Amino acid sequence: MATEPKVARLASDTTQNVAAAANEAAQQSKAALETGATQARRMMEESMTQATKLAEGIFKSAQEAMDFGRGNVEALTQATQTYVAGTQDLSRQTFALFQSLSDQAMENARAFATVRSVKDAAELQANFARQTLERVMGETAKLQEAGFRLAEQAGAPLAQRMTLVMERATKPLNV
């Protein structure tokens, strides 16, 4: 029976060795799990940071695009208002010219009623034609100049926006 204490001791040693190995394996598993969880958390935080930065960049770009579009609409509105106001002014000037030419023609017709000879009628008609032509040429030049100024003024907001578009087109996108 001397072998029984050896077997019991051997069994006890084996049990202790197995328990120690199991304990060591459990500690290693726990450490590996904690390390994995820490790495996963860090990777998740980095991914969230990158996603947040990307989303902020996208929202910023979208806001800039909306602001830019709003600026384009405002420029178009300003150009249209300038054009309409200028066209109304040109129309008033043109109407005033035609009104004064009509008045001048009526005065000439009254003058024809008092004419006593063909020579006087020819002189009156020649003077009327010359005065009308000079006046029309002078007023047409003024209207033409006003039309060019109107085109420049109405086109200025659109030209400024076009310059801005070209500047933006040459810049790289920041996303």
C-alpha cells in the first residue's frame, strides 16, 4: 500500500498542475479579451472621428454650395431689376422724343397753313426736315449711349458672379 500515497500525491500534483494551467489560461484569455476590447474601442473611436470629420466636410461643402447658389440667384435678381428699371427709363426717353417730334410736326403743319408761296413752303419743309433729322440723330446717340450703360450696369452682377465661378473652378475641393 505504499503505492497509494504515491498515486495520491501524483494525482494531487497533477490536479494542482492542471489547476495552475487552467488558471494561467484563464488569465491569458482575460488579458487577450481586455486587449482586444481596448483595440476594438480605439479603432471604433478612430472610425467615428474620421466619419465625423467626413460628415462635417460634406455638410460644409453642401452649405457653401447653397450659399453660392443663393448668391447666383441674388445676382440674377439684381441684374433683372437693373435691366427692367433701365428699360423703363429708356422707354420714357423714347416716348418723350416721339412726343416732342409729334409736337414739332403739328407746329410745322400750322406753319404750312400760313404759307403764301411754294418757295416759302419748300423752305419751311426743308427746315423742318433738317431740324427733325438733327434732333433724331442727337437723341438717338443719347439713347444708344444710355442703352450701352444699361447693358453694362445690368451685366455687372452677372460678370462678378462669373468671375467668382471661375475662381472656384480652379480651386481644389476640400472635403
